[in-house]
Amino acid sequence: MNRSAAVPLVSVIVPNYNHAPFLPERFASIRNQTFQDFELIVLDDASTDASLPVIRSELADFPFQLIENECNSGSPCSQWLKGILQARGRYLWIAESDDSCSPDFLANRLHCMQQGASLSYCRSRPIDELSQSIPGITYWPDNFDAHQWKVDFTMPSDQFCKHYLINANMIPNASAAILERNTALNCLSIRNSLQTFRSVGDWLFWMHYLLSSNGPVSFSQAEDSWYRYHLSTTRTISGSKQKEICQVQEFDRVVSLITKHPSLKQQTSWPQRALNPGWDWIYIQSIHRLQPNLFERLSALYLSGPLALALPMRLICSERLRRYYFPGVYSWINRWQTLEANFKHNLKLHLRNNIDRKKKSRL
């Protein structure tokens, strides 16, 4: 477990909690990289499965540093920060323990970083528990712009934040990104906030990181990173209403913190909050996850701050949101529109038949 005296270019940080079945593939994907100038730091967040024996077995012949928590931190980002503090490399790769990637992932991302990018990431391919590709899952940023993430692009970090990241986490898979250690250290200033998030602290982390950086964001549409869907992923609905309430309230808290950032003052002004549909997905997620009754929906019972204040105007301005909030009304409207269309169609047929009969009678 002794680290080499030579300072590596990259520090690979693997935060793990109860992902023993996926660790062999994760470590193999790291060890098989075509770029090899890296150190490996593994952090185990008090796993209750066989993670520790698997880690030691899989890395028995490979240098690595293991950091074990006695108690679970409850916060993935707190593990990120712990790994960042231990890292020595100029660049960081937070390789989530249940994900995988292609052998060229590091080489391809580092090429962009060495061209001056502050963050380089790629599109992620969804895989299941057996590492098979999952068809039909939409890449999360495509929900907000159907074209931007279908091509390679480079964009100034502040513009990326103001146009895209302000609306949602457009870097949905940390495993797909390479970042600068010195810039990442700036995120220690929001450590207390990050430690309170169980599932969406990465959104706040990326926002703070990029607004502290000097270089642009570089994106590649090549699917060099593979994101694993399974029962423990944060996007899976747990079945516990209390957990889902906490999840929705975390979305709410991130938005509140973002609106207070001085660099985003114009984008988070009251008119923008009321009229910009970028946060509609949070209201929709709250409906999917909580199944609230009509009173809970209209009162924004589980939301607060900017999201609660913006709800009345959003319901006026967004037909999409109204359809989710009042499905019964829209179901009735759809039935009425169907009946109306059928009536008009049948009336046209009746009139046409009458005209045809009259023409035939004259002949």
C-alpha cells in the first residue's frame, strides 16, 4: 500500500460503499488504462458487505492507498473531499466504485485537459448489474438540450454554469470527468454544506468548482465512461416516502444555495426564476417520488425558498408542468378533445355521404 515517491500526473480516487460485486470490474478498468502515470486512492465508507476483502484481494499486487471510515459519512462528497486532500496528482479522476470505462478514458480526457480545459468529461453509457448496455435510457443532459451533448464542444466555464448547470447537474456521472486538483481544493470552502447532502451534492460541487476555475469545460460525445444502474443508485425510487422527501428537499436546498452565488445574480433574479422552465424537472420529480395529493402539490409542501415562491408563476407559464400537476383535468380535456375530434370527423363523413347521395339521385 506504500505510495511511490514520484509525484503522479493523475490521482484516481475510488469512493466505495457496499459495492463489492462491482469492485473487480472497476479496478480492472483502472489498471487497464493505456495511460499509467497515476496513483490509486481507495476510500471505504464503512461498508457492511465484503468490500474490504475484495479491495485487498483485487489490489494485492498493485500499489494503492486505502482509507477506511469507522462510521459511514452519509455523504459521497465528503469522501470526494477526503480523497482530494490525500491526492498528489495535478489532475483528479473520481472513479465511482460501481462504474466502469474504456481503456482509453484517461488518455482521451487528459488530452483535453492539457489543451487548457479546467474540466473534461464525456458522455456515459448506461449498463446494468451484469455490465450489459441498457437501451432506451436518455442521457440526462439531453432532457434539457437535445443537440448540445450529441457533439464535442468546448465552452467557457462561467457560460456553462449560467446556461446549463444552473438548471440541473449536467455532469451526471463523476466517473466520466477529469478535473484539476488545485481548483478542486476551492470546494473545501463549502465542505460543511456538501457534507449535508446524501445524493445531489455533486451538483453543488460542480457549480462551485467551475465558478472557481479559469479554463473552459471540454465535452466529448464518445461513450468512454459507463454508468451502472442498480437498486442502490440515487436515481432509483426507494419506496420509502421519508427518503424521497429528503431527496426532493436536497434538490430544493441546492437551488437555494445556487441562487445566492454572486456570479449568478442575473440568472437567479426573480423574473428569471419565475419564467425560466429549467427547474420544472424538480417539481415533476417531486410528483413522481412523493405522489402528493392536490393540496400538497399546490402548497409546495415539501419545497421552500425559490422553488416554492416560483411555483404559482410556473403553473401559469408552463403547460408541461400543469399537465403533471393536474393530470385529472388534462385527462378530462384529452377525452373531450377526442370526442370533439370524433364528432367533427363523423359529421364530415355524414355531410360528404349526403352530398354523394344527392349527386347520384340527380344522375
